[in-house]
Amino acid sequence: MDETIWLVVGVLLLAVCGVLLGGLFGVIALIRANRIDARLRALEARIDRLAAAPAVTATDASVPATTPAPAVTHGAAAFAAAVAAAAALLPGSTPAPIAEAPAAAPPASPAAPSAPPPSPVRHDLETQIAGRWLNRVGLTAVAVGVSYFLKYAIDNDWIGPSGQVALGILMGAALIGVAPMLIRRGYVYFADGLTGLGASILYLSVWAGGSYYRLFSPTMAFAGMIAITGGMLAIAIGRNAQRVAVIALLGGFITPILVSSGRDADRELFVYLALLDAALLVVVANRAWRLIEWPAFLFTQLYFWATLFSTTARTDTLVYASVFFVEFAILPMLAARRLPALRIDHAWLVIVNAAICVWAYHGILWPDHRWALTGATIAIAALHLVVAQAVPAVSTGVAQARLLFAGVALSLLTVAIPMRMDGRWLTFAWAVEAAVLLVTGFRAHVGQMRVLGYILYLMVVARIVAHWPDATRFLFNPRAATIAATIASMAAVLWTARAHRDQWKDGESLLLGLMSVAINVLALIGLTAEVSLYFRPIDYVYDYADRSAILAEGLTISLLWTLYATALLVAGVRAKLVGLRWQGLALFGLTTLKVFFADLDNLSGFYRIASSIALGIVLLIVSFLYQRTVKTEKAGSQ
């Protein structure tokens, strides 16, 4: 049994060395390819200089000068001369005689048809099917066939456990080793497919040897899979092959599931995830590939939260959460150094990464360690500011990235202080954060930030409705402060939106209109609640014999609604805002219904007279103002 174990270990080490050497050769091939490319660019520049130089020919004085040849003819002659000179330098070649310059061709007649340009190579449906789809289907068929063969061999006791693992490791390493030869022949896509298939076989073979057959320890299997992932990432960077990098990362993130033994090993898991995400940072710093950051982020969060819910939270859990946050906060900054503009997926990654980190801190520290939670949130905001300043000004996407990081930092600062307070202050913090996201989104031309701001405002309104704040004092109470802060933040957003009307997306005018309605509805509800609190304090006891407080409250609310509707109409007329005028008219209609169907039925004496006369006078004034406005507009248009 010991000899079998050492045999499998030896084969595993050979395969790992082969993978690492493959990555090293890939990097060496990349360096040599860059050198060849630089030489070719230098040769092309020299050819261009020769083509641009004027042709010097010896002509007889008696022969009239001819029209100079077009630039294309000069370029072709220079290229032919360069090729002839290069051929003359080859060993065994003889110098070719210099041909005379061809005479200028007569200009083609307008009626003569010109030769059609060569058709470019198109990746049409036929190419996709024959070159790529059949490649994937063929690889799948080979994998299925090999699986059936191995199953048949295992069922008939042809191959034992150690032989199965050794055969799988050798087969995977062989497929990875064959890929460079195919790349030299120009079969890049096919070679990447074989590399991915070889990596999959290596992962499964190492898993079978460590977790299924127990030929070696899970720790050794874990180390082998780490080596395979590192070698695959080196191969991907060396070949500039995104498909290989995706396969390597997927294999790396599936490794903890394959080698899981059921014991509590969250520290080892978090260290491994941190190292794997660090390898992803190296990839992003060297290659501008798409759609490799989000799978890594989702896998990392899945492992973290699954471990957090299944075990007791400890102090080191905060450390690992911070490490994951820092890695994925630096990642968009590294990408911004290589891209001309900030990508949408990177913008969302910055926002979601910060939100999940704060959520993790809140789940671990709340409510026993509020000051620690506040300090951690402020530290996250400070890190965003540091990252924003660390992005070098090398592209237009840098300005967007800096504004994005600064906006997220400001939002975190607005959330940090209310975390130390009671839950009702979160509504205030969310309102300020939503305003920051929308204002920054308009100024930074980032529509995704504005979408998040609208969603956050919806949460603010829902929280106010679901958790209506209590109040014991008239006006000076948390309820009035929360509503006033929400209204002020929405007003700032509307003011900014009017200055950036050219950035409005489809349907955004409707959202801004609904925000305007929400401002007036919240203000009206808040003012009505304060009037009710004034006439009926918290210790008020209803007295059927004395209904003066109830009657005064109803009359005051009607007058309040009437004055508010009048203010909306006047503001709408002066600012020429149709939406405000319609809101005022709707409030007038609601006030009229209240007066005729509620006040006149419940009020008596002076209250009934005052309510009816006040409403009538206000309606007459509003009608007169409308008629005068319409008359003025008609006179101005004539």
C-alpha cells in the first residue's frame, strides 16, 4: 500500500510540475511573441518611410517627363524592394537584378469597372458552428466516451483506485501539454478547449485520490488543486486566453467543495479564498477581460455567508470580511487603469461590495458593539476615498471611477452615525444616502447609481409608512425631523435633475414626477399629523361633552389643505410646472370633498360657517388667478 501511495504522489508531483512548466512556457512564448511583434512594427515603419520617399530616376533630357506614379505604386515597389533585399540576405540566395520602375499606368476611364475589394473574413453562422460549436460538442463527446471507458474498465476490475487516479493525472497533464503544439499551428480555440478539459480531469483525479479513495490526505489534495489553479492562471496570462482563466477560477472555487471533509475549517477556507482572490487581482492587473470578477465575487460571498450562518461569529471573521472587501474594492481600481471608461459591472461591484461588507459588520457587531460598527463603517468610507485618489488620471474612466468611490464613501459616512443611534434614524440616513447617489449619478453621468437611489427612496417611503415615527411634542420631534430631512433630500435631487435634464433616461421623468408627488404627500401628511398632535396631545382624553378640540382640529386641517393647494397652484403658475398645478387642483378637490362630506356634517355654529366661507373665498381667488393667467398667455401669444 505504501508503494502505491508513493506512486500516486510521484505522478501527482510530475503533473503539477508539468502544469507549472506549461505556464512558464506560456509566459516565455508571450515575451518572444511581443519581441517579434515589435520587430515587425519596426519593419513596417521602415517600409512606410521608403514608400513616402520620392522616387529618384535617371531620365534622358530628350524624353518628356511622365506623370508620377500614384502612392500605391510607390508603396508596392518599396515593399517589393524590401522583400527582395530580405531574400538576398538569406543564405544560399543570389541577388536579383533590379527591375526598372514601371511606367505610370494611364488613368482608368470612368466607365471601367473597378475590381472589388477582397472580402474580409467573417465569423458567420457556418464559422461559428464548424469552428466553435463542433469543438465544444466534440470535447464533450470525448469526455463522455472516456468516462464510459473508465467506468467499464473499473466495473471489470481492469484498473484499481491508484491506477485510476494516476491515469487521470497523466491524461490531464498530457492534454495540457499538447495544447502549445496546437497553438503554434494556429488552432488556438481548439487548444484552449483541450487545456480546459485537461484541467477538469486533473481536478477530478486529485479529488478522487484525496476524498473518494483516500489514497492521500485531503491536505495534499488541497495543495495539489491550488498548484493546478496557479498553473492554469499562469497559462491563461501567458497565452492571453480568457477561457482558460475562467476554467481555472471555476476549478479553484469548486475545490473547497470537492475536498470538504465535514469538519469546521473556516479559517483554512477563508485563507484559501483570500489567496484565490489575490490571484484574480493579478489577472485583472495584466488583462482587461470581462465577466471574470463577478463569478469570483459571488463564490466568495457564498462561502463566507454560508460559513457565517453555520458557525458562531468570531473576531477573526471580521478580519476575513475586511480582507475580501479590500480585494474587491481594489479590483475596479486596477481595471480602471487599463480601460478607457468605467464599465457598468465594475460600478455595480463597487456599490454591492460596500453594501455587503457593511451588512456583514452589522450582522456581527449589532447591537452589542455599536461604536465598533460605526468605526468600521467610517473606515470603509475612508478606504473608498483612498482608492479614489489612488486611481491614476490616465483615461476618461478614471474621473467616473473617482466620483463613484467618493459617492460611495459619502454614503457610508451618512450611514455610520445613525448606526450608533436607534433604528428610527436609519430612515434619515437612507434618505441622505439616496440623495447622494442620485446627485452623484447625475453629475458623474452614471445612470446605475441613480437607479439604486430611486430604489433606496422607495425603501425610505415604505419604512416611513410601515414604521410611522412616534411624537410627543409639537413640531420638535423625531417624526417631523425625519419627514423634513426626507423632503429636503428629495428637493435637492429634483433641483439637480432639472440642471441635468439631458441625462434623463426613458421613464426617468416619470420617476422624478412621482418624487415630486411624494414630497407634497409627505409634507401634507406630516403637517396634518402635527396639527392633530397640537389639538390632541399624547395625554388627550376624549370628552363627549366638550368637542371643541375635535372641531378646531377639523377646521384647521381643512384650512391647511386649502392653503397648501393654493401654494402649489401659485408655484406651478409662476414656474410653469404643469405637474405642480395638477397636484394643487387634486388637493383642492380632496379638500372640497372633506368640507362638504365631513366638516359640514360634524361641525356646527361658527366652525361650519368659517369652513364653508373660507373654502369658497379661496376657490374664487384661485379661479380668478387661473383666468388672469390664461388671458396673459393668450395676449403674449398674439
